[in-house]
Amino acid sequence: MAVDVKANLDLVKERIAQAAAKSGRDPQEVRIVAVTKNVPLDVVRQAIEAGVRIVGENRVQEAMTKFPYLDSCVERHFIGHLQRNKVRAVVQAVNLIHSLDSLRLAEEINKWGERLGRPVEVLIQVNVSGEASKYGVSPDALEAFTEKVAQLAYIRVRGLMTIAPEFKNAEDARPVFRKLSQLALEIGKRNLPGVEVQFLSMGMTNDYWVAVEEGANLVRIGRALFGERGR
Ligand SMILES: *Cc1c(COP(=O)(O)O)cnc(C)c1O
């Protein structure tokens, strides 16, 4: 069955607008990252026709089969756990990495940024919920971690990202999002070199409206746009 991506996108935008209004924010500042894992290239192109301007992939191999074939007006984001041996390919192909989760990865990204001759833009992934299954820096370690990353000349930290646990009730994710907003504020106040906390990447199909109410300006949406695709 064909999925009407345009209709789905309009619904998601509507819900973002409502959430933004509820919290007194401008809906225009919330950008949708269309998560295209398991979505074939022609459907990704339909989404772009429908108005998607940021595409996100969580696996390197899949990203490499699509990113080079997208219109240049589209931003490419990498949102999944990144292995160090794949950094080289990713830094060349993407505009933003959402998932910096270790110092060793930061050093590898820095190395390839230096070879490219430009800083690589990243978000630091924070494991706010503390689930063992999730990657990310713990909230307690975030400040020291960010200070170390700030010393790497070819990485630019642009904000924070988190993945909330899968709750039945989206409301239950609110404290996770609120905590990430607080952490972003605290890190921003430090005025570290190469750290400019502008993006809060939080909220997915199950909970994005709650994330927007708590300050998200990048929401990563897969199923609400493309239907269930098997993960
Ligand atoms: C798959 C994925 C998403 C999107 O999930 P949906 O529930 O389909 O909206 C967001 N972020 C990451 C890191 C993902 O892997």
C-alpha cells in the first residue's frame, strides 16, 4: 500500500504547530529530520517533493546508498551509533552527526575533520534515561566530556541529542526531554570554544509533540511519515 507522505508530513507539522503554540514557541524554529531507514530512495524523493529538507539515517551503509543521490538542497544527518572505522565516510557525506557518544569517537572525527580541512558539526548524545541499552554520555559526565571535546579544533558542538525510552504514554518521556533542555542551558552558559548550543534533537514518532513542548528544535520522525517499516 502506498503511503501518502505529503499528508503525513502535514499532520506532523500540524501537531508540531500545536505543541509550539502550547509552549509559546514559534513553530518555524522546529525542524523535522525525516528518518529514512528502510525507506527506498524513490519514497525519500517523494518526501523531499512534499517539503522535507533534512534526511536522517542511522546506519552508515544505508546512508551511503542514498545520501549521494539526494538533491543538494537537502541536509543529510547521521543519527545512529557511529563506529570509528566508519567515520571517514560519514564526515564527508553529512552535514550533522547527532550521535557523538565517546571521546574516542570524537578524536577520530577530529582527525578526519582535520584531513578534510573543516570542522565537523556534531551533537552530543546524552543517555538521560540511563538505560543500559542506550548509547550516550551520562548527564553527570556531560560537562567534563564537553570540555574535552571543546579542545578538538576540528569538531564543532552544535547541541545535544537524546532518545527517550519507549513509553506507552508519551507524557512519561517529558522528564527526559526537560532534563536535556536543562543540560543544554548549563553547557551553553559555559561559553566553551567551538561549542555553540543551538540544537536540541529530541522526539520521535511516539513522543515528538512532548519534546517540542520541552524545547526540541530538531525532531527525528520515521514512522509517522513513512509508516511502519520494520526496524
Ligand atoms: C529510527 C530512529 C528514529 C525515528 O523513529 P520513529 O519511531 O520511526 O519516528 C529517530 N531517531 C533515531 C536515532 C532512530 O534510530
